[in-house]
Amino acid sequence: MAIEDVVRLALERGYFFPTAEIYPRAPAGFWEYGPLGTQLKRKFVEAWLREIVRRDEMLLIDGSQILPRDVFVASGHLETFADPISSCTRCNTIYRIDRLLEEHLGVKVPERTPPEEIDAIIRVNNFRCPSCGGELSPVSLFNMMFGLRVGGAGEEAYLRPETCQNIFIDFPRLYKISRRKLPIAFAQLGKSFRNEISPRQSLLRMREFTQAEVEVFFNPSKADDFEKFDVFRDYHLQISIDGEDVRMTCGDAVGRGIVSSRLVGYYLGLIQSFYLKLGIPPERLRLRRLGEAEKAFYAREGWDLEVLTSAGWVELVACNNRGDYDLSGHGRVSGADLTVTEDGVKVLPHIFELSMGVDRSILALLDIGYAEKGGRRILKMHPSLSPYTAAILPLLDRDELVSKARQVYDMLRLDFDVFFDTSGSIGRRYRRQDEIGTPYCITIDFETLKDDTVTVRDRDTMGQERLPITRLAEYISKAMRI
């Protein structure tokens, strides 16, 4: 299967579709979620809140999407948040040149490679515009932030390119009101905005996207004094180092210095276990350690949690040990003291980050779950994520069956996402539910009228079993547990 098959199904069934698609000149990189996609996204976020935020006792905030210029002076975004671009001197097409070289020449250009070095790669390979064969202009850097002006005075501000800066600049107040000691984890769910040169592959590269961010503030001298590490000490991480995939426990990874501390090992275990609980096969998931040339400019240590999709390995979560880069920068530019005093010692906290791409996670789940089997298109996903957990289907469009089916539907619909359908043959209705990922079809037939039992059909096995109506809520609830 190809990612295009998943996108086609998403468009047909209303998972997601391009923004302003009725307008031919609408810019790319913006996407809408339809009814099914909205349900899936909501349930993914609920799983994140339960399995990451609540499980780790994190504190949740909701910050502004517009931030003043000085925030991005301190963060380094105004100076460094840029992609290399080149344009064709003949057809004027603008390219994100590093990705173009990787696609056409197989040459991987590391982040922060100077423009003149990329120019040299183009010259050596005599690389030209793939559209018309024209010569490419010298490489330049394009800052990806969306700028705007605030108020009558037109003060310079920007749409945030990542959600984490809110947490950093709010830290003094958050620390004070939390009444906790380090380490403290703050989380945020929200929109970020990046003016991508060539957004593509639907939800994988967007100009407006949702991030689920975790920032852990800790005392660097106590990163190994972390009791919660015992939860994952014997848990196996799927690690990729310099192209070699290995499986080892968190304890071994920390003990051998592959992971910098127990605190970092714990959070790598936490994020990997989250995706495995959602049904991603272990062999399609890895934590890849980033080399020096790949790490973000602020990172002392970098890991990408990646999933193998039909489009190749895709980063879902950036896991970065940011050191004191952020609080040092914001303290310097703002003049505020961002240190804390604990046990009589003054500390400038370091930060470990789990930055999750929600939209690309959703696309990855759809891609992994999509299959074509015996003429069926099917979306296999965990019942807790499926837009509809069950479909209520009267066997025939007969008044007595429809009335009874309505009773079952009304009994369940306030506690579960259930769908009611009377249109078409029962086989056709099963197929429609398979396509949108509904794990259970509950059929009301003439036997139901006699003994109040129903047939429950499983999406993945197509097996059926007979259950009393009174047991349906318990049955569905058990299936939805992660």
C-alpha cells in the first residue's frame, strides 16, 4: 500500500481534506478534519492526556499562539529557524533544496549545512531544475516563521513555530504556583505555524499543525536521582544508533551511557510505551539517536521516535535534552531571573522535551491500519481510537427491527460513539464500517425481538458472537481499554 491510498480513503470518507479546496489558488499545507478525523484526533489527544499527562502527573497549560519578537530573539528562531531554498532561473519554481537533492540524488544534507556547501553539491553533480532543466540560483536561507503586526503601533510579533516557548517564558510563574520541586513536567496541546517551502504528503508536512508538547524541568546534578526510573528500568527500548537497530533495557541504555541519564531514559520509555499501547507493532517503531549534524541547534542530546510507514520512516516525536539553552536565553533577553532555589542551592533548570506531532501521528496510525483484503478496504485501529466504537444495524429496514435498534442506540450513544445505519444490505453496511475503522457492528435481528440478544461482529476477524443487550456496555468498555 502507498500513502496515497490512505489519503484517498481519508478524502472519500471525511477523515481530512485540503483547506478551501473549492478555490483553485488556495495555498497548500493547510488541512481540515472532517467528522471522522475530528473524532480520531480527539480520541488520540484523550489517550495522550491519560497515558502521558495524567500517568506522569504533569501540569497542563494553554498558551497564546502569538508571541512578541523578543521571545524569538531569545530562542534563536529569528537567526536560525530557516530552510535552504533555491529557485530555477528559467521557470522560477522555488525548491526546498536539501529535500530535492535527497530525492533526486540520494544526497542527505544535514541540518545547518552552510548555503555555499549546498551550492558545491549542486555544481559537482551538475544538478538542474527537475521541472524544466534550468539552472538553479545560489542557495539562500528562508525563515519559516509567520510574522504579523499587533495593535495600532504595529508591534512586531510572530505566530509561534512551536508550542514550547510558552512553557519556557511562563516557567517562573508556573514554578511558583505549582508548589512542587524539580523535576517538574509541564504539558501543552496547541497549534504551531511554519511557512514551509513545499508542504506535501498531506498531514506529514503542514503549515498549521497541532503539537502535544512536554517540557521537563530538572536539576542537571540530580538527573540520575530519579525514583520513577524504576518503572522502566527493565523495559526494552527499540533503539537505532548509527544505522544499527538494537533492543535493550532502559537500565542497560543508561548504564552504558547511550542514554544520558535515568530521567531521560524514563521519558524515552514513557513515549515509546504510549505508541505501542495504541497498537503500533514494535518492529515498526524505533528511537533513533541523532548524530551531531542532525541535532537541533539547542540540543545536547537528541532522539527521534520514528514509525515505519508506507512513505518510509517518519518522525513522530522529537525528544531533546535542551540543557539550559532556553532559560539562559530568555533570562538574558528579558532580564528576568529564571533560577530557582531548592535545598539552599540556586539552580538554573535544564529541560528535557517530548515534542509530538499529533497530525502526523494520526496519519501514521491510518497508514499502518489500512489494508485491502479480499475486496475489502479496512482500517484496523485500537477500539479506543476508532471514530465510532460500534455501529447499530437493524438486519432489515422493518419497523419492529428499526425500533428495537433505536432503543439499543439510545442506550449506548451518551457513553460511546455509536453509529446508526439502515441503508443498504447488511453486508454492504459491514463493509462501510470496515472502511472507516469501526471495530464492532451490532446487528438487531428477529431473534433479538424474542430474547434481547444481538449479534456482535468483529471488524478484524469478521467473527460473530451472540450477546445479551444488557452486556453491551461492559463489552465495549473492556475493548476500549488501553
